[in-house]
Amino acid sequence: MSAAALPSRGALAKAGVLETDAALAMLAELPTDLVEHVAAQLPECADPDAALNGFIQVWSAHRSIVIALGEQQLRALLVLLGASPVVSEHLQRHGEDLR
């Protein structure tokens, strides 16, 4: 992914991300079309760092399922992951629950 597609450290900090360098590295793992959506939802999350970390873990385990999710489902997933790290652990093991 090109660096131009990634949000700035300042934009991530404004969204509530504490570990901006780690967040940029995680976002760089995603396809360009997902980066904008994921970054836009981070301010809505109780813990944006946990939401992004959880999302990357679920993405790594179940890419085809995550790609098939609609915009509202992705938003709900990020908000949920930012509220509960246990959900991330569960979804890594049980990707079918994403549907």
C-alpha cells in the first residue's frame, strides 16, 4: 500500500489512537479500500487501539469473510472490537460468527 493512502499520525491521534506508529503499521497491512473505512470508524470506538488491533487479528484469520462484510457490518465490528478484546479472541477462532 502506498503511504499516501494511510492517514497521518495526527489524524490517528485526533481519532483517539494512542499508538500511532503501530496503527500505521497495522493499517498498511490492509487493502487500500479498507484503510479509509477502518480509519474513519476509529473515533466511534471506545478504544481505537484495541479496535484496530482486534480488526487486524480477525482480518488475518478470516480475510475472505471480512471482505464480504458490508459497510454497516464493518462499522459494527470495529465498534464491538473497541469495546471488548474478548470478542476479537472469539472471532479469531470462530470466523463463521462474523456472518
